[in-house]
Amino acid sequence: MSIWGALAGGFAGTLVLTTILRAASELRLTRMDIPFLLGTAFTANRLRAKALGYALHFLAGLAFALVYYAIFRAIGESGWWLGAGFGLVHALFVSTALVNLLLPLVHPRMGSPLTGANSTALLEPPGFLMLNYGPQTPLANIVAHIAYGALVGGFTQLGG
């Protein structure tokens, strides 16, 4: 088990996750754009938000890979199948608690149930399972995160 394998898996996994979600968006299966959500937390400029969001998304992918690695070390086991299971849990956490409950509380440009009628939010809140971004969003999110987890787990196992 190698930390370098986990980081390589995190990079590859984030690349695949981002590609799956971007493809789902282009195929009109979802309106979700995680890099845009991240970037608009720091700037209202849409172009800069995209660029910053992609950088932040890749950093988050590496950080989550380190969390996966720490759990693999703690349980003394890793592998693509275990990583895929972690990816499923990760997807469910992201879509039920992180972006549904926590993100609207701290994101300065996202609406929430508390947003007043006299203010205009740049972003619609994702909602439970991110269903506000389309009915296929949960499926796209779960598939992408399972692929991410499988890559992190597989690379970690291969790393020694």
C-alpha cells in the first residue's frame, strides 16, 4: 500500500470522475457542474469560476484520495472493489449532506430556503441527491464516484 499510489489514483480518479460528469452534462443527463459550484464560491466571474473550480476540484480529489488511503491503512486492506464501495459512500455523502445541506449554508452565491425574495442567487441549491440539477444526476454522481473510488483503491493496492 503506497501513498504515491493513492495520489496517482486520486489524480486518475478525479480525471475520470470529472470526465463522466462533464459527459453527463453535455448529454443533458444533468445540469450539475461541480467545478463551477466550487469556483463560484470564490468569484462571481463565470470564466474564472470555471478555471478556479477545476483546480479546486483536482485538489479535492487528491485530498479525498489521502482520506481513502488513511482508511485503507487503518483497516489494513485496499483494492479496487473496496475503493468502489468507498466511492459509493462518498457519492451518497456528497449528494445528501455536503452539497445539499452544508454548501448552501456557506456558499455566498447559492440560494437556500432562507434566501429572501428581494435577493437574486447566482446558483440554484442542488437539493436532496442533487435532484434540482436533473433526475439523472444521482445516477451520474454515483457512477462517477464509484469509478473514482475504484481507481484510488486499485492504484493504492498496486503502489506496494
